[in-house]
Amino acid sequence: MVVLVALLFVRDVNRSAHQSSSPRRSENRDFAALARALVKQENLFDQRLSYVLVHGSSLSRPVFAARLAQLDQELPSWVTQADFVAAPSLAHHVNRTLATLTLRRVNDYQSLLDDVAAALSLPWKSSTVLARVQTYTAAQASLTSTTDTWRTARLALAKEPGHAKVPATSDLVGSLDLSSVLTNLTRSASLEVTRGIGVTAMLVDPSALPAPADELLLPPTRSIRLGITVTNASYVRQPVALTLSLVQTNGARTSQSQTMTTTLAPLGSFAFVPKILSAIAGERAELSVVVRGAPAGPKMSTSRHYLVIVSPSGSS
């Protein structure tokens, strides 16, 4: 009888232990599934960024910038996933550890992307708002540290109910000789900044009458409206200043001038619309349009000069 009671007691204890561990087993396995997906993303990111940095010198500036931007756009989703896996708290706080380490890695990778873009003068705006590490050296050290910390933390989960396993994070970017990598990138002919701008179009109102290429023969008018398009031939943001002047060459010598500034988008154009210029029927004047900020781009000119002839009143 005593033996039977003891056996029943052991059975009840085992059943209670099994029932109490069942929810933990389910939580651990659910977390492991989420963690494996997140770590897989982080490792693929690490592999892709390492490859782009090492082989990027063979790419053009727009293509290299697009590769960085694609990677950059993945980081905000990690922040969301880190918040998701942080609760409920598991044994050894393994899920909170992963969440914290993931946020650190987002910051580290963002810092590296920012530094690479800055070194190449690429047009760039980070997609995340986390506080960035000051130097790429610190970012690399942090990546290596998070890899080591997670390698230890993930093993604790395998000893808990469910015996869930989660892979380690890789450390390809953290182990790069990034100083040499950046030197190779900045010395690459295909990634080098070659600035070039030019005046690519000009609209005149009233429309000019047929005349030689360097003349603007206008009908009788009291005002001249201009629209001047300036184009950036390079993949880099380019500040420019446009100056135009209209100097009368017959009669009382008068002059009108204006200066306008803007920053051209990479490979972009901008249409300047100056204030209306006053004109007098029968006058002759010299119109100069000059854009400054960079040398002339291929097959472009940074200036245009015209002889402006305003027809006398009553003539065609």
C-alpha cells in the first residue's frame, strides 16, 4: 500500500512538472522560430554588405549607391522585429538579449553605411533614427561584441524546455579591414566624383524671331521673360549659382543683373525663372548667362551669351 501511494505521488509530481513546462516549451519554440528568421536576415545582410564593400570598386556610383540604399532600407524592419521578440520574458532573458543586440547591430550597420556614403560623397539619407556610433572602428568592434554575446546567450535556450536552437550571428563586416576597403573604394575610378554642370536649355518670352544662333531677335516688347535649365551631369549633390546680366549697348547704357542659387540633385536638372527683364523697342543689349559651382560637364557649357535685338515699334 505504501509503495502504491509513493508511485502515485511520483506520477502526480511528474505530471505537474510536465504540465508546468509545457507552456514554457511552447514559448521557447515560438521564440526560436522568430529568432531564426531574424538572425537569418541579419546574416544575409552581413554577407551582402561585406560583398558590396569588397567588390564595390567595380560598380558605378549610381549602382553602388543603390546597393547601399537597398541594404539601408532593411534596417527599420529589424527594429520592429526586435520589439516583437522582446516579450514575454523567457529564461535567462534570452529574447530581451536578442532584441537589445539587434538594435545595437542596426545602429552599427547604419553607422557603417553612413560613413561609406560620406567617404564617397554619395547623396544619402539614413532610413533609421537610432543614435549612431561615432566611428566605423567603434561600429565594427560593436558588431564583433554582439556576435560573441549572442553566441553564448543562444546556448542557454537549448537547455530549456523544448531544447530550441537558434543560429549564431555572423561577423563578416566586423572582421573586415575596413580602412583598406574604404581606401580602395575612394580610389576607384568608377566611384570617383567627377563634377560637371551646364546650361542645357533656355526659354525666351516673347519667342525670338529667326536669327543667327548667337542673336535673339525679339518683336517689340517692354519685358523679357526667361527660363533657364541647368543640369548636373554627375551623381552627386551640386550647389550652383546662376548669374544673368542684360547690358544695353545703344543709347543710354543701362544694365540689369540677377544671381540665383540652388543645389542640383544627382544627375538632375533645375529650371531657374529670373525676374522679368525690362526692354525698350529698338534697343540692342548683351545678354549673359553664367552658372558656377563646377566645371562644364561633357558636351555642356556653363555660359551662354547673346546679342539681344528688340525690333522697333511697328516693324516685324
